Amino acid sequence: MSISAKSQVKSSSTFLNKPEPKPKKGSKLPFFDRLIDDDLDASREHPKKILLNRAQVLESIVNEVSRLLNTRLSSTAKIYSFYRAQEYGLGLPWMYGIPDFTSIDPADKTQWVRISELFENAINYFEPRLQKVKVSLDHFDGQSQRLYVSIRGQVVMKEFQQPVAFGVEISNIN
């Protein structure tokens, strides 16, 4: 199945254009998604959805990976190097995102392996629903400073397992 973060994936309960029943069980809504206020004008909201169906889980993974790869670490290179070597290091909250890689020229295709490794490490630590992650860089647009990547992996959850592939656009590279 291919899902693109650039496409408009709807939060409806359809999967492969077939309606799904309202989930009686499912996957818990990810932490960041639970913090989002859908309607800023409303003083009272309906209870948040707690469970996601299969299509919503896939959409959530795409959104989380896009958010992760478009977030830059707040830690310095020295702190990153220290914690990266620790078993738990990249899983710390201040290590969320990808390190500054302005020293790596994304227009130089020989550097794409290094960039892919940075992305794979971040995804492996911060998106546990996606395993066996492989990131490949597809295109760098120097004018808009956007990097287009393809991500493949295996969704591994108690509820289901499924291979996925999707594209993510990464902004503000330099």
C-alpha cells in the first residue's frame, strides 16, 4: 500500500475505498494527536477519538513520520553525539527530530546515504509502530530547499501487521 504525506489522506473510516465498521477495538491514538485541539473556537468538544481503525493508523504513521523528519533537534552536535551512543539516547524528548545536517549538501547524491541513515535512526526511535525502516532519497529541489524521500517499512502492531510505502516532503533543508 502506498500513502503519500503530500496527498490529502482523509480521516474517514474507509480503507481501500471500502467502508470499515466503527472500531470496537483498535490502536490507541498517538500522544501528539491527542494534544491537538481540532476546534479552537469551541469551549467544549465532543470526547476525542480514542481508537483508530487500520486506515487511521496508517494515516497517523505517515503524519508522525512527516512531523518527525520536519523537526530539527534542539540539542547541540556535542549533546547529540553523546546521547546517540547511548542505548536509550535518541529516545529522549530533547532528541526528537533530526539533527542539523546543513554541513551535508543534499544536492550531492554521494551524501544521500548519510542523510538516509539520519532519517532511519530517527524513525526507528520515535515511530515504534514502523519497523524494518528503509529510507531512500528521491529528489532534492535546490530552489525550494525541499527534499523528497520514500519510506518503506513494516507496520507491526498487536492489531495488525502490514508492509507500507509512502513519500514525505522535507522542508527547510538549509
